Amino acid sequence: MNILYISADRGIPVRGTKGAAVHIRSLCAAFAESGHSVTLLTPRPGPLPGQGIRANIIHVPLPDGDQDGETRAIVHADDLYAAASKELRRGNYDFIYERYSLWSDVGGRLAEATGLPFVLEVNAPLLEEAARFRTLENVGKAREVELRQVMQAKVVSVVSEPLAAYVRARGAAPENILVLPNGVDPVHFHPAVRGGRIHHRYGLNRKKIIGFAGRARPWHDLETLLAAFAQIQETDPSTHLLLVGQMPDDLDQKLDSLGIRDAVTATGVIPHKEVPEHIAAMDVAVSSHAALDGFYFSPLKLFEYMACGVPVVAADTGQPAELIEPGVNGERYRPGDPDDLARKIGKLLTNPEYANELAWNGAVLVLGNYTWERNAREVVRRIAPVPETPAFSENGHTIELPIFDRKLRQRLYRATRADIAESLLRRKGPDRKKYARLTHIEPLKYKPGRRCVMRYTWEKGKTGRAELIGKVFRDRRGQRLDAVHRILWESGFDNQVVRIPRPYGYVHKMRMQLQENAPGITLNEIYRSGGDVYKYMSLCAAAAAQLHDLNDHLPDTSRAKLHDLIKPYFLEDEIHSLGDTFNALRELRPAETAELTHMFDLLLGWADILHPPAAPALVHRDFYYSQVLVDGESLVLIDLDLIASGDAAIDVANFSAHLNFLGLETRGDFYDLAAAAEEFKAEYEAIRPQDAAFWDRVSFYETSTLYRLLRVVALRPNKAHIFEPLLEQTLKFLEVA
């Protein structure tokens, strides 16, 4: 859509640093990002060079002459109207958008003349403020201008509920009012931003930073913040106050009177693009305000604080009181009460885990609900509905990108934000200099709080593309797995018959193990599509045998390193896992408690008579049909996340038991793949001959695997129909044993 945007306020240089200028630029950028074209008419383009703006700017200068301010503004409105009319005749526009200005009725007049939809954005009750704080020569004219704007608008967009009441009182129909608080640009404001450079720039290393960002106006009540900080600084000299933006001229005098001048850094006016890392440098960010009647503000700073994942303390008034839920996403203090503000700041400084939890919740709230892109989308939807972008869906649950995870937090956020992930991943992978851009992120598996597996698709050169797999973990497991992968890759698993995905390194900022997206199709996909899995059993057996034999072929240094990287998993660990399964099943299926208990006791008795393996082997531990990719005459072994030192019988049993489970789950026949399972075991025996004790352990682990699969089935309603037959088959295995 083509949008004609009008900013008549001569006090707003659109390339400047004021919050109003940020609002205009950000909304223009959001429209542009959504595929719309914006032409902006303004008397104040702003300083050059200045902040970039995603719009075609038409400068309509203020008229020359000695007229008073009101007359000059009215004359300029006529000039704007003439320029806008000319532009509308020249271009094909879909709607008019105007930021409310006291003396401009340009949008209303244009809508009346052309019939185009008109959106009026109201950020303040300007007529009411002008009448209260300064003399208006022509109140009647001002009311007439305001009335025309409100009545002609198809949509009246306001930043707060008090402003919604204000425009309703001016005649706006309730159904035309759209409440859109200020927002953030998540490309720049997000919890993965870091403030280390700011600490270094101002010499704030090892300081606890309390911060304020923005142009400090009288209603921001800076005096209360300074008084609160003076209290905090007296008891904790390691604290420091960082004031970012334009401060009052008498700031130094105020700091001297409180004796805190050496503990305060005032940056002065900075480009808005530098604000995020200044906020990220703060340990606590304060959104201070005086207690005002009819508080209509939508504090931009508060949204930006929260988006950056910084703990906040905000005045308990107006929209901040609606946004901040104490103990959930921030803290609130009584306006004008420095003692209460000092207590709330201290609470966050002395409880970092609590503060971090609140900060993360704040980031999730703002980035999920208060962005300029959302505001632009809501405005356009009121003019012409647009289809929603489809989101990733797993197991029937919709997941939007980027993913906000309470445990994986910044790591997963970075990994699922294309612009951030692209810069981090570009340093890894094969032929990385040939990568043009990251075009798609597809989550493949997601276990909230634990891990997420993504596929990244890149344009490569002019015609090709490349795909990488990234696994984000809660802990640093990915770093260990990358090291394991490298040892395996360099020790024979890079051949053309049986191999693993090529490792590409570990990305610390995402706690991500990065590897190739290996070609091929899983056995279960082949089976479910009607293919013959029987013919692949020799390849699967070869893969297991190659892994189990690797210990004997490794150089001593590699063996020692691998031993340090992986954990053991033997019979006692399996029994512990069975105990967890038993306890879970008793809660999930209380009606079958007696049977489940009997089976568990039989498993424990069976375990007591098993002979241990002669020597440990490398075991996959999760080796089954979806962990192998068939690629023609070769096979790729994937998902080595649980690799351990243990009994090779575990892998053989796990694979064969899962084949039986696949037959039951897919075709309702537990024995449909029994012949394939027996062929797999025969092929394994041919490659790696074993004694009777080994096969006794295989039988035990097969039954143990089926028992653990009962828990998987019980947890998933869509598999409930196979619980009883699986229970029956597991019991048969135990009775035969």
C-alpha cells in the first residue's frame, strides 16, 4: 500500500533524537518492512546527516514573515494541504496518515476532498494542554481544526486509554478508536544486546549501574530519582547512575547538592541507534514520573528498557502501572517517594536471579505485544485486512519466531531471530564466504526449557543454496557434542558408506552445536510411505558396529579425550531410568498400577542375573529408526546427543524394539517388522560376533525399552489406543524371559 504520512508539528525534526521523531521514523520503517511505501510531508526534515528514515521526504518549509505562532501554523497547514493535494494527484495512494498537531487539519480536509481513508494519530491532548498551560488567541479555530480531524478520521490511533477517552469526548466513534501504545524496533532493542562497550567507554566496569534514558522533562521527576540514588550510593559505593540523553541545565548543581556528582555519568544527547547498548549496560533501569492527573503518556523508554531484558522500576501511575506487574515483569514505586524508589531498586540489585526473571518476562511481554511492526500492522488491518503470516507448528502447538523460552532465553532468541543468527552463523560452516543471506529458519524439534533444533537455509552464490542444522541447548552440552563429533568425523565417520553429519563448530552466543544438514530419509518415513525397510538392515547394523568398534581403533590421545567428554551408561543407569518410568506410569495410568508393578519387579529380577559386558563400547543410546538417514547406498547416523560409554547391547536392543513399536504404531501389528528386527541382529552378529551373555542382555534391554515406551505413549493422547497392546506385548516378553 502507498501511504501519505503528514507530520505538521514544526517542533519535531523527524531525523532528530526526540521521542516523537523516533516514533515517526520507527512507524515509517515498520510500514516499509511490511512492504508498504511511505511519503512523508514535514516542515522539519531534521539535521543532515541525521537518523535514517524509511520514507520519501517532501520538505514543506514554514512560511516566511513575522506572523505570530498560531497564524504561521495555520498558514503552514494550507501549504501542507496544497503540497499533499499535489502529491495525491501525482501518485496512487491508499490512505492518509497524520500525526495530530494543534493547528493542522490537513488529513481531515484531504479525506473530505478525496474520499481516501484517513488515520489520525493522537499522542497528547494538545488542545487541552494549550488551554491549560498557555494562552490561545483563537480557541474556537483550534476546536474547529481538532473536530474536523477527529470526525473525518476512519481510524483514530491513540497511545493510551486516557487519550481514547479524550478523543471520544471530541466526537470520535468508539469503533474508530485504536489504542496502540508506543513500541520498539526488535531489530535494535532486544535481550541479546550487550552493554560491555558502554561500561568500557565510561569506565563503569565492576559498577552496579542504575540508569535513566531519554530527555528529562519536568514530568519525569528527575529529582526523586536523584534523591533515591543518593540514598543507595551512601550504603553501596559500587553503584553508579547513568543518565542517557538530554538532562536539565542545572543537573550539575543538583548533583553537587546531593554529593553524588562523582557517582553519576551523563552522556548528553546520543543517536537513537546507540540507545540499546546504553540500556543493556544498566543493571536496573528507572522510568520515573510525577503523579499527574490524567496521565496519558506512553513512555517510550519503558518499552525500550523492557525489550532489552533489563530489570525495571517504574512509577505507579498511568500506563506504566498497567504495563508493570510487580514481581512478574518489574517493580513499581510510589511517585515522588525517593525512599520507596530506593527500596525497589535495592531489591533488584540485591536479588539478581529475581531481577533477571522479571527482566526476561518484561522482554517477552514487550517484544510479543508492543512493537512498531505490530502497530503498523494493526493500522493497515483497519484500512484493509491482510493475511496472517503462518507460524511454525509442532504437535499441534503454534510457535512463532523468534522463540521466547524461559530457560533457553537469549540463546534461543538469537538462534531464531534471522538477522542476529545470520551474523553469528556466517562465521561458521563450509564455504561461508559464498553465503549470500539467510533466507529461512525452520524449527525441527523443540523441547521447551531443554533444547531446540533448527534448520537454516542460505542463499549460496547466485544460484545455489546451503542448509545447516543448529542445536541450541540449555547448558554447554553442545560444546561437548561438537568436540565428540569432531573426533568421530576424523576417526572414520567421514566415509561414503556410514558417516555422521559434518561438524561445523560451536557458536557460544547461542550455545549451539552446528553441523551439516545431511541428505537422506529416515527409516520410519520409508516404512510409512510403503517402502521396504528390510533391505536397509545391513547398513543399520554396519552403523552400529562401526560405532561400537571405534574405541579399539582410536589413537590413545583421541581415546583419552573422548573418555573425558562422554559419560558412562550401564545397567545400573538403565535401572534408574526404569524406576523413573515406573513412578511416572503409576501417576499416568493408576488403573494399571498392579500390572506395572509386577512388570517392574520382573525387570529388576532379570537385571540381577545378567552378566556384564567384557569391555565398554561407544554407544549411541538413542539408536532407532528416526536416527538414521538412508541416502542411496549409504547411511548417515544422526542425533548423537546421548552418546556414552556403555554396553553395545543397549543400541542393538533399542533399535530392534523400536522396529516392533513402529509396526504397532503405524499398522497396528507389533510383529509387522519382526523379520526386519531379526535381520538387523543377524547382520550385526555377522559383523561383530557376540556370546550368549550379550544376546541375553539384548533381550533384557529390548523389554526395558518397550517398558519405557509405555511412558511415551501414556503422555500422548494421540497414541492412547496403542497403550494396551504395548502393555500386553511387553508382559509377554517378560513372561517368556
